[in-house]
Amino acid sequence: MADVTMPRLSDTMEEGKILRWLKREGDRVEAGELLVEVETDKADMEVESSASGVVQQLKLAEGETAPVGAVIAVVDAGDGTGRKAVSAAPRQAAQPTAAAKPPAAPTTAAKPPAAPTVLPPATPAERPTRAAVSAPPTPSPHPKSTAASGTSPAPAAVSGPQPASSRGDAVKASPLARTLADELGVDLGAVRGTGPAGRITRRDVEQARARPPAGGAASGDAGAARREDAPSTHGSVASGGVRRVPLSKMRASIAKRMTDSKREAPHFYLTTVVDMDDAVRLRAQLKALEVEPSVTYNHMVLKACADALARFPEVNARFAGDAIELLDEINIGIATAVDDGLLVPVLSGANRLDLVAIAAQARVLAEKAATGRFTSADLSGATFSVSNLGMFDVDSFSAVLNPPQAAILAVGSVKQRPIVRDGALAVGHTMSLTMSCDHRVIDGARGGRFLADIKRRLENPAALLLPGGAPA
Amino acid sequence: MSVARAPGADELPGTPLDAEGLRARWLGRIGYSLATALQEDIRRAHARTGDVLLLLEHEPVYTTGRGGRAEHLAAPPSDGAAPVPVERIGRGGDVTYHGPGQLVGYALVDLRARGRDVHRFLRELETGVITTLSALGVRGARWPGRTGVWVADPDADVGRMDDRDMQLGRIRKIASIGIGVRGGITMHGFALNVAMDLAPFAAIVPCGLVGVRMTTVARETPGPVPSLREVAALAAHQVAAALASSAPPERDPAGAVP
């Protein structure tokens, strides 16, 4: 048994992240063979095993971090010796000599060595789950390698080094020329090589490209499409009934930003219930007039907020350590759920837009959120945010401030509820608004006045149609 | 025609640029996957080519690590514009953008001959970019713990800046740096925003949540910005000089790293 430890890849390295295991539990590994890719800072490095044997245990999942010297894997040398620590070694030899290399390393020989840099690493077929490998180890990796090359779509960048591609060996071309040909959709068989011994060079391919390829897709699109076919390896790792899902960048930033927000900004919350009957009527009228694009309640809320912010500049502000900064621009962030988190596209200059313009822009932003196509202006500079969960039938909720903004408004569903009007119980459409405030910037009374102003505008929705907002 | 076979020095593509101690080539604008293949070719031929610095700009492309969510970026556009393609690269999570007006430098350098210290290599790349910026009249800086090159507001103490400063735009990122090491040879390198549209970066930054502000040389200087080709020539020089500090052969193979 030998422990493989986190290697020191730099004098200043304290810990490393397991980027990718190149061996699985149960695989055979030879000393000097690549075992793992380790990331430290913005560098990732191939690391060799310094022990030979069967990989008994991978101590860390991909994406996990360990300090230098910590055990990251256990290799069973099958020699009955006790356990000893062997540091994984950064790969040393570019051209391994026969003497330095242990006799046979079939797995590496079968794999295209360049694959790690371009391919999503392991296809599901190739990659057993950790649960699965606790079964008796099968030390023969051959079938796996062939299965992998059979199932994974080969992107352009790896087809070069593979000796026998579909193009066959008959055509002599440099790896670069092959890659380029793949990328440009050029048939190498139809290209005349001008290199040594008729070898096809990059230039030959480029010239051949001048003749449009038959039915060839644009290079960029083809590349993107290929990658989309590739199975996602954004994987979770199961172990002992716990599935660990490494944080996406978005999740990590949400975690950090929201924690910072709750720690640094003293939140308090104000809730009011808005009588929405007139707003419901207004919406029906706009619909009857076939106003395009159609206006939603959330658009009305955005408009009411924009006008209220113009009237209460102290809410359109942020805390800056030794000062409160009042912001000229009124830019409202619209919290928008996406697949794995949250985006907050920004309605810029919201107070200068009328209701229909807000509806139009909000729609564009929502589409962009769905497709991920933003410009920088779409995502930056919000001075206030609105989060609406009404579509999920949420009655009311409290939102976490999005720093450095001083306030965020949480909007609940519009639906018929019991309501008291003129001293009598009635049924009417209502909607709850909960405003989260940063107490360093906004006090209760001020926040209350601001929230009441929004409510007043929504309950008198003609105000939403006036140019430049309603009177104070 | 060279006597030696295969991608030796004279078979490197592109236009030679002056640089001490390594071979620098200007490739102009090329596609991402082509550049990746080229890096791979040169990495394998490193014994013949020696250390190489490729300078180029990419066609617009997003690159994403295995954890990246390419599907968000690659979705078909609603407005008929061509989508920016997405390349998955075999690296950690970060998603980034490359495009015209950004000087990309790929360093294919034998790390084993340089003490095998990956962090030190990153710092040297930063130095090369910072001195390049300095020649362009931009004061670039390291931000400890955040690899890359940053530009802070004048008189700011970068060492004391935090996320909030970043979010408020008091410190902005002008160059991204990241490497991979395969077979002892480095790949990838730096991407310096010279004069480019920053909008595509926004699609990969989760809203106000992350708050990294990108900037460009053009934004940070009042005067005209030299062409990318000229900046490449400058960078070839400066990066080579920065890497020379750890270049072979003076190193003691036994290791006592300073």
C-alpha cells in the first residue's frame, strides 16, 4: 500500500484542487504514469503517480481541495508491504526513456495524450461512479479505452494526433493541417500537398478553403454544436449516501455575495399589501387596446419603483464606508431565475421610460437571461432591485439585498383575497410588497414613506401612464 | 527548407518577433481550436523548437472548463446575430471570453528547466504584462491572491482592496492569466484586453453578483492605442524578459529555489 499525497508544485503552493482524476479506483497505474490533474491558483498541472499498483482509493472528489502533503489516493502495490507515503510527482519526463519507464503502460498508450486539454474528460460509459468501483477491481483497462474512443465524439482538436482517423493514413498531412481541415470542413483527399514529399501543410488547407466546401457548416457553429453534443461532466460524486455537487461559478458567487450581504448589511423589512383591483382593470384595458408588448403586473411594479426612486433619491443610494452615495441614474435590477441560479439584468434609466417601454425592455432582458446573451450594460450598475416570485404563487417573501444596493423589493402574487374596503369585508385582488433595506442607508420611516409611495402609485395606476411619472 | 525535420524553429507558423531567449511569433487572428491544436503541436515538438511564445488574437469565442455551463452561452440568438461559439477546454471551471482586440499570448515553455514552480511562472507572466502596459502608459498591478493583471484607481492601495472595490469599479481587470502544464511544458498564458468590445464578458459574469469589471488599454489611456500587432511586438519583448529571470541553465538542478 502506498499513499499518494498532494504534491508541492510551487514554493508558494499551500493547497491544490483535484481538477481531474486520470485514473479511477480499480485502475492499474504505473509509477511515472499520469494520475491526476491538479489546479493551484490559475495553473493546472499533470501529476504522475510515484507508486505502481492498483488504485485502491481516490480520497478526494474532483473539485475538492487538499493541502500539500495530504493523502489524495491510495495505491495497492500488491506486494504486501505496509503503507508508505509517496508524493505524487509533477510530470518530469517529456520523452520517457525505456529505462525510466516501467515495462508496460497500456492505458496511456491507448489514449490520445492530447485529449485532456480539449475534451470533456470522461464519457459516462468510461467513468464508473465511485459507488460502482467499490466492487472488486478489474485491473484490465483495455475494453474501457476502446469503448471510450468509440462513444465520444472526436472534436477537431484531437483528431490530429490520432493516427488512423476516418481520413486514413493514405493522405500525408501535418497534425495542424488535419485539424484545420476538420475545422474548415476541407476534404484532405482533395487537397494537393506542397510540403516535403507531398505533405499537406496548413497553407494548403487554407488555400483549399478558398474553394467553398460542399455543404460545410461555418467553422464556429460546427465547433459549438459538437461541444454541445458532448456529455456534460458537470458531475456530482456520490459517497456514503451524500451526493456532492461542486459549485458552479454562478452558485459560488451567489453563495459568497449573499453571505457578504447578510453579514455586512443590516437588513430590515417592511411589508405592505397593495389593492390591485385598479391595476387589474388597467391591465385588462391595455390588453383590450392591444397595446404591444403586453404589460404585466411586474412591469407596473417596475414603473412604480422607478417613479418612486426619482422622488426618493435617498433610497437610490449605496453605503460607501464613510459616506452614503446618492446615484443619479435609476437602474433597476430584475432578479431573474435561470437554470442554475440567478441573474439580475438591469433596466437602465428606468425613470425615463414609460410603462410600455419598460415592458418592452424587460421582455428583451428576460429573453437575454434565458439565452445568456447580455451586453455589459444589461448586467451592471443596478441601483435598486425587484424580485418577483408571484408566478410561483408565493404570497410574500423577504429578499436578500444585492450589495451595494440599499434596497430590494420582493413582490408576491396578484390574486383575489379577502380585503376590507369602506369598513366592509370584500373580495379583491391584492399583492404583497416586502422591501428589504440596508439600515446603514435607509431608516424605517424613510423606507416606509418610499414603500407607501409605490403602493399609492399601484393603487392609482393612471399615475403609471403619466409621462415622467406621477406628481409627488 | 530546414535540414532538421518536423516543427523546428523555421517551421513555426507566423511572423517572427524580436524576443530574447525564446521564439516569439505573431499569428494574427486565428480560431480557438486551431490555436489549441497549434499549441499541442509545438508542445510535443518542444525539444526541437525550444521555448515559444505565440501572440495572436482570437475570433470571438467563449471558453469554458468542465464545470462551465456552455449551454447558457451557446443558445441560439433571438435577434438573428451569429452566436459566439463555445469551446470546452480541459481545465477548471472558469468561463472566459476571447475576441478581436485582445492580445493573447501562449507560452510554450519548459517549466522543468525553470525550477518547476508554477506560481513563479504565473508571476513572471504578470510581470511581462505589467511592463508591457507600462510602455503603453497604463499602470498595471498585481492583486495578491487574484492572478491576472489589474488596473486600480490612482492612489489606491491595491493590497488593501477587496471585493467591494472591485464591484464599485475601483479596480478593474485588464489581463487574465492561466496556464496548463503537460509533459513539463506550459500551455496557454495570458489574454490582455487592448482595444475591444467588453460586452461579451457580461454574458459570463453572473449579474451584479460577481462584479469583476473588465477594462482595456484603450479605456485606461487618453491617447491613441497602437495596433495589436505593435502591442504584440512589445509584449514579446517584455514577456521574454520577464521569463528570462528564471530561464535555464543557471539553475541548480538539486533545487534550492530562491
